[in-house]
Amino acid sequence: MDELLALCRRVVDIAVGAGADEAEAMALSAQEVNVELQKNDLNIAKSMSGNSLGIRVYRDRSLGFAYVNSFEEENIRDSVERAMGIAAGAPSDENNALPDPTPVASIEGLYDPQADDFGVEKAVELALSMLRAARDYDPRVTIDSGELSGHTGEKAIASTRGVEVSERSSFFYSVIMGMAREGDSVSSFDYQFEGAWSPSRMDPVAMALKLAKNVVDSLGAVSGETFKGPVILAPKAASGIVVSPVMSSASASSVQRETSRFRGRLGEVVGSELLTVIDESRLPEGAGSTSFDREGIAPESLHVIEKGVLRSFLYDSYTARKDGRSSNGHAGGGVSAVPVVSSTNVVLSPGETPLADMIAGIDKGVLVTRFAGNVDPVSGDFSGSVKGGRMIRGGRLEEPLSGTMIAGNTFDSLSRVTAVSKETERMFSTVVPYLAVDGLSVTSE
């Protein structure tokens, strides 16, 4: 990591020597092992490594950026020249400036030394165990696709403002997607995900068995009923319908573009007091965990919504400067582009109600395992198909559903959340419970 940081310092010096008023370099050295499954079989296994460098410069408050997949001196100098050329033709903006450094604390466990010994052979072994577990559960199960990957890498950032940070990390994940078929009856597709900082903390077999059970249980789906009433959104459905639009509206760039439903509402009630949404950059095993953001600033842990009250917006240095404040460390992106406002790990806090009690409290409703449709992040309007859904009658899960649609508005629904489960599910960089929402439109064929 010392070598990577030294490289970034040298690139910054080259940019200043070329006439930059301010300069920033981000370098990444990464290794990846990847195994893909397709159509009930191993498709491909590969190992890759690479270096990349992003160079951001400001001259007379004009921005220039260049990206290169090489640490060779000649390529670096060419990239600096390209960035300076872009800045020369770009408009000036008084908010174009790099951020000052902040104290950065490392995250314990973000890198596991076992990652260095994780090769293609081990990845293939785990991927095949995942495939066999799903197939052996029931012969009706078909695995459409799957993936098992291990990523290790080092990143470093240096700037003329004095930012000098570096970090080593590892992340492993597996994904499996499939369905079940019995005669003419085909279940809904389901997918399961698992991620961890260390390969020793993964259990792809348990994940595959969960998928197999879900798809077998959804065989024999029938049309449900048309009504307006309570719907339980499982974590995957809640992530798309609730979490994504909320975090989009909590971005300072959306607020400043006037495309946010939260504009001008800080400190106001925007949802049920059962709702708390946190952006947490130091979440254990989080895919988005990092000790510093794309600009080298330590991300703050933010309560975006706290018991229904809007508390925070996400800022990078550019949007913060426009609002006359400091960045809270939410510049996202990689080496191949300039930073943009982004979340790290999003946690929708669990409630106190077991899922079984949520179901028992509904006379007629629908459990939505997955949602396939459109969600407008600006208006919040959504509509689409219920996947892996079950009808709820008399407080019990009944028949699996097909040909069923749900529709509503995310921001209106925030105030109609009637229960939040104790149980949660992690999906890449989000952790979400089950949400019971009243007043949604359910339509069946």
C-alpha cells in the first residue's frame, strides 16, 4: 500500500508540474477469482488482476479528468496531459475544488489474509457444492445462473490538499438464481445472495438450499384477488420499492437538481415512526464498507430517516460546497470517473415484530417476495409484477400467486408502514427487514 500511495503522490506532482492548481490521483490494484454457473452446469472459471488510475485536476476552477489501466510512466504522463486538456476547454465553476483531509480510521477485518490463498480451484469447489445442493434438494429445481467470486485489492488516494489514504480489502460473494418446474407448472424465479469479507464466513450450500425451498414452495401458483389493502414487502421487494427511491431523494445532488421529494423537508416527518434508515460505512461484512470515500474523506454514519423524521442528506465535496457546508464523506465511484454522491451500506433498522406475527395480523393481503417492475425515483410511483408471492387469508400464508400486480407510491407508502419485522436480509450493500404497508393496489388476472 505504501507503493500505491507513493505512486499517487508522484502523479499529483506531475499534474502540478503540468499547470494544475489542484490535483488528485486514485490508484487501484485488484485481483479477482470468478466462477459462473449456467443451465445447471459450470460455465466458466477465471482469475484476473489489473491496475488502474484516475486523475482529477482543476485549473482556474475548471475540471479535467482522465483514466488509464496502467502504472507505466509514459501512460501516466499522457493521462495527465489529457486531463489538463479537458480542463482547458471546460467551464469554470466556483464550487470546483478538492476537499481538505479528515481523520480516517481503518476498519478491523475488512481484509482477511486468507483471501490471498483463495484461488480458482477453491472457487470452483464452492460453486459446484452450491449447484449440487440446490439440484439435490429436489429434481424439479433448475439453476438458471449463478456466480461465486472473490475480490481482493488495494486502493490509495493522494491530493494537493493533503489527502493521503490507503486501504486493503477483501470481499467474497455468491449469487444463485433458479426456478422449479413440474409438468406445465413453472415457479417464479428466485435469487439468493451471500457476501462476506472472508471466504471462511460464507455458506453457499445453505444459500442454495434456501433458493431451492423457495422455488419448490411456489409451484402451483394461481391468480389471487383484486383489492386495495395490506401488502408485506419481503426484503428484496422492499429494497427496490422503498430503499432505492429513499436514498435517491436523500442525495444532495438530487436535492440541488430539484428532483428530490425530500427537498426542503429536513427535520420533517416523512414516514412512519417505525422507519429508521441509516447509511453505515463501517458495517461488518458490508459490501459497501470503507474507511474513506472516493475523495479520501471518512464517511459519517448518517441517520437519513430516524423514526420517520428526515435527518440527513448525503454530500460529496462539490454538493457540500454548493450548500456552504463540509462533505459528510459520501463521494462514490471508482477510478474510472469523477466522484458522484453515493451511499455506502444502507440499513433499514429492524422492528420488534416477528414476521409470523405480521402475517397473523392480516385478514386479507399479499406477501411479495420479489418485485419486477418500474419504480420512478423522482415521483415514487411504482407498478409491477409480484414474484414468488403468496396470498394471505385469515392470518395465514395460502396459495402461491401468479399474474398478480401491485402499484402505489413509495413516498406515500412511507407513512403507511404498519409493521417492521425483526428478521432482516442482507443484499450486497443493503440490510432490510420485511415491511407491512397498507393501502397498496393489488390486481390479479
